[in-house]
Amino acid sequence: MSDIYERLRDRIDQYSVGFIATASGVELKILKRLFTEEEASVYLALTRTPEPVSVIAERLGKGAEETGRILARMTEKGHTFPATRDGEKFYAAAPFMHGFFEHQVFRKVKDPELPALFEEYFQTGFIPRTKSLRTVPIHMEATPETPVAPYDDVRKIIMSKERIGVFPCACNFQTASMGMKCDRPHDMCLAFDFYAEYLLDEIGFGRMITRDEALKILDEAEAAGLVHQTGGNKRNTECICNCCPDCCTILRQVKLLPNPARYKSSNYELVHDEASCKYCGVCLGRCPMQALSADDRDKTVTINRDRCIGCGLCTTSCESGAMKLKIRDENDHRTPPTDFDFMRCSLDLWKEMGRTKGDQEG
């Protein structure tokens, strides 16, 4: 029988963006710090579907009370997605991302060794199997000629949600633990529906906010140079992460590539009006992907299309209006997937527990 941590790694690698094996084995070091052997065995009995403790206990051949105690301990360490239905506890396996990497920020007892191990993994071996978050600009106005899809309108997303939670950024926790100083605001990640519910109600982490407060956070994030990224599929948006280019694990990796636009571009492309441009240079400092360059001799600004992700941060700081976003041609749209493994759809998770959206709203 293979080592339990290798089996654990292989199981986690099947979920979400994966958890691939590396030549150094650093991913096994991470698992050994996160899981005891008993917890690894229990995790292997979980699925990504929320299940009652009794079902998990039967699969393990353990008593429900003992299984419940182990699962509660594992939840405190970020291994699970917990939920409650009519007083009954449900648990699903949390993947690596979105999952136990992000969950390190709410652990009451934090492991000082984990951030360095995560950083080694990100820098030397981690390759995501699927896409995670989508870049979405703010302040896009719909017209008959350029309609804005609901999943591309962060304000419309906010107005459609009943429960909204705001949480500290897990990526900033990671970089701060590594001694990297960042002065941008970081308590600005928004989660909705199931993902707000389990953190607020089950973990007691973060705080619930109103729609007006969420809209204000979007404006503050944009002013601070944060990139709006959403998670979810065509049916439901699960989160809006306001991501710092210097802290965000995803943006940091993409920024190192010669062509970030291939991996993170929005459904909008940047247009520069040279006649209106004052060549103040503000946009250059706002660009998170270093996609803009200026030539002082002939007063021109050049857009590197391979690097521009269409986040719009340069447009909101452009007093002359020279920088604008326009919607891409329909045949060049990046739409959310029908199924989204990075964050499973809240509608599916509720259905699997015998709940509806109406139950959540009530």
C-alpha cells in the first residue's frame, strides 16, 4: 500500500486546480504539516459533495461521534467545507485552491513553517490544471451597441446577492508571513452564497456587509490599484476577489510570463487616444502587468497586447480620457465555463444538502 500522504496528494490533485507532484516533494512536506495520518485517512473518505457525518462515519467504519470530533478538528485546520442543514452537520473535502491554502488565514493556531513551504511550491513546482479567477473591470456602462453580460458587471453581481461577506486576503497573509511589506488595503475579498455562509456561520470568520458597503469596497479597491477577479460559472458568481498585483498568488505568477493576456484577460481591450493624451505617466504606474510604455521623445504610449489583461485600472486614473476600454468582438469573448471546478457552484452545493436558494435567503 502506498504512503498515505502520497495517496492524499493524488486525491487532492483530482480536485480544482490540482496539487501536482514535484521533484523536490515539497507538496508532501506541506501535507505532513497540515494533516496527521488520522486526518489524512478521514480526508480520503470525504468527497466534494457535502455529506452528513453519519454517512462519512459509515464509510470509515467509525462511530459518528468520533468521526464528528475529527471532522471538527480538521475544519479548524482548513481541511473541509462545513455546512449545517436542519441542525445536522455536513462536510465536503476542501481542495488545495480554493481551499486549504486560503483557509490558513482563519486558523486560530497558525503554522509558521507553512508559508515558506507554500512559497517554495508556487515558485518551483506548482502548475494549475484549470483556470481559477476571471479578470473583470469596474465602471463598464452598458449600451445597446455594447451590452455588458451579468458576469462581467461587478456592480450587477453585488446587487443580485442576498448575503455578502468580506474577508482578509489569504494571499496577503502568505506574502506578509514571508516578510513582504505591502501598503495596499487587503481586507477586501468578497464572498457570496455558500462561500460566505460557511465562513460566516460555520467558521465565525469575516463579517457580513450590505450591498452598499460592498459597492464602496469595490471603489476603494480600484482607487488602491487592486484588480477585480471573479470566481464562478455561468449560473452563479461565488466571489469577487480584489487582488493586489504584488500579493495575489495568481497575478504574481502570471506577471512573470511574457504573455499574461493569454491567461488572465477580461472581455475588454484597451484603447488609447493619442490626441487626448497628456502623457502624464500615471497609467504606467497603475498597470499591474507592465503592459504600458512611453516614449518621451515623440510623446507616445505603447500598449503591449500580450501583457494587457483589460483590468481597466489605467482608465480610471486617466483624467484626459485617453485610456478607455472597449468590449471585445463576440468571437473573442472569454465567458465563464459551464462547470467551474475552482469553486463549485453554490446552487449545486445547496441542492446536494437538500436546500434551495430560497432556504438561504430566508
